[in-house]
Amino acid sequence: MRRRTARRWVRVSWSACRSELGGVHVHASTVAFLQEDQPFAIVLSGASGSGKSSLALELLALGARLVSDDQTLLSVEAGQLVATAPDPIRGLIEWRGVGLLPAAALDRALVVAWMDMDSPATDRLPDPAWTEVLGVRLPYLRKPASGPVAAGIKQYILGQAWKTHGAGPA
């Protein structure tokens, strides 16, 4: 995977393996917001303990729907990146220290952004960055160290849905 900053692409490390379905299986949680009945998702990638599930739980409290927690299957359909959950964990999210919780889950969602939970945002107003996953270019975000992270992600996702897919105003 690559991301672009200031006119150049650099390699971004992410853990993935090929799935039997022709896509990739990544160590990431994915949540989506519905915009005009279409689910638009963000992939939260990071190492174990990086806060993927915790942030996903915060996003669920703001109205997001779970696609997958901790493991996400990604594939390309009609030039768009699509996220789904492996069957054994569909509809489950981990609350560290408590256990697995049931959650209303979507079968699939169109991915419109990627957040690297292992790479903190240091700039107040960073230049746009991009990553490429399975040949699909996506906005690449770093997790802000403080502030309303979940609320910011919600607004970002709804804005991306409107900006790139014409799915109503954010």
C-alpha cells in the first residue's frame, strides 16, 4: 500500500493476506455510516491494542454500523473497494476487558477512507495523503492524538460520501 504526501508516493505498511474470495484479509476494524441508504465505510487499521475496537465502539455510539471488528475482508467490485466481515465474527465487536458484544452489522460497505491507528497525526492541518489498496485510491488518515476523533471521522465519512459519490449533503 502506498500513500502520497507532497507529490510523492511512499510505502505504508499494513498487514494483509489473500482471502479465498479473491480479495485480502486485513487486521482492521471497519464501520460505516448510512447516507441515502448506502453504507460508506472507514477502515481502521493497526496493531493489536492500537484502539481499533474502542474507536469503532465510539463510532457505533454516534450512529455508525459495524461492518467488521479486528479482521476485515476487502475486495474490489466495479472499481470500488468493498469491506465485509469473516463469517465467524460477523456482528461481534470486542470491548477490551469485558468480552465480545453483539452489534447490528452490515453485510458490506463501500470503503471511502483508511485510518492508520499506528501513525499519530502530528500536523494541525496536514496535506492530503492517499493510499492504494487493491488498486483503489483512498484518502489516508492518521489518528489524531486528541480531540473529538469519533465525531471528526463521522463528519469526514459523510463528507467523502457526498464529495466522491454524490450521496447527499454531509
